[in-house]
Amino acid sequence: MATSAMDTIKWKTRIDATVTDIKEVEAFINWQLSIYKENGWKGFNLWESFIDDFESFTKDILNDLGKDRLKKIRDYLRENRVYVRKEARKSIADGLLVAIHEPTPSKWPTNDPADGPTDNPTDDPTDDPTDDPTNDPTPPLPLLSTTPVQATPTPTATQAIDQLALQGSFGREITNLAKLYTDKVKYSSE
């Protein structure tokens, strides 16, 4: 379906997908993806435009688009550093809706490395606050000496080890007492 100039003028002020014919919604999506590609938006800029452009979309509307079109949207977002959940046997529409309605862009989870954001020299961290290497709260690791150190136990270290051994033997007893101490026993007059 060719996109007319009249449609694109109307769409510049967004689309209300809840009252629009599905064919027009499909044309809007194609046009919107072409705008994203043309502007080269990635990361935060793409996420910001996406949530603004797709805020009127519901699960039913997304499902009416079909899985191939939903995959196209999801994969385009993921390829351009916008996290959208991608799991087997999970609804693509649900993943897109989460991305649309999140108040801030989702950080890329460490257990989802496929297609994840990168911090390489060609990456622009200013376009995505969740991908900013200078905003890493992890402190650098201290440098460790490689020279061997002779360890001699001090009296306080020996006392601490003895104390830990003593506490370790009571752990099982404390667990058993906790199991016996129920609300019935707690509030009875026994």
C-alpha cells in the first residue's frame, strides 16, 4: 500500500490506533520505521520516539498486525539498542507494550546478551543513558600484589575462627527452635 502525502501529514501529529483501520495502522508503522531509519535514531532517541508514536497501541491492535510485522518492529528496535524482551513462547505484543509503557528505557539484562548494546569506539553513549560506560556504578578493582605473603595467624584471628566454629555448631539448633516457635506457641500462655 502506497503511503500518501495526506496520510503522512496527518500522522505527524500521531495516530490513534484504536479508531483507525488496520491497513492504515500498517502503513503508519512502515512509514514510522522508515523515519527512524532515515534519521538514524538509536538507543534513547529511538526509544523516546517509539513510545511517543505508539502510545495509543493496545495488545489487540498489535496482535492484529500479525507476528511477522511485530517481529520486524521488535528486531529493528533491538538492533538499534532499544531493549524489547525476546523469549520463546512469549507474546511479542506483550514485549512491545512493556517497552511502550515503561517510564524509562529498560536496561539490557545481562542474561539476554543476544543483539545487546555495545560499548565500542563507534558507539555513541550520549544517545542512550542506559548504555553509558561513564555512568557505571561498579568501582574499579584494586590492583593486587603478586609477591607471596607469609600468613601467620594472630591471636585475634584465632579467636575469631574459634567464635565462628562455635556459632556454626549452634546454627542447626537455632533452625530447629525457629521451626518449633509458631504463632500458636508465641501467643499462648505456655
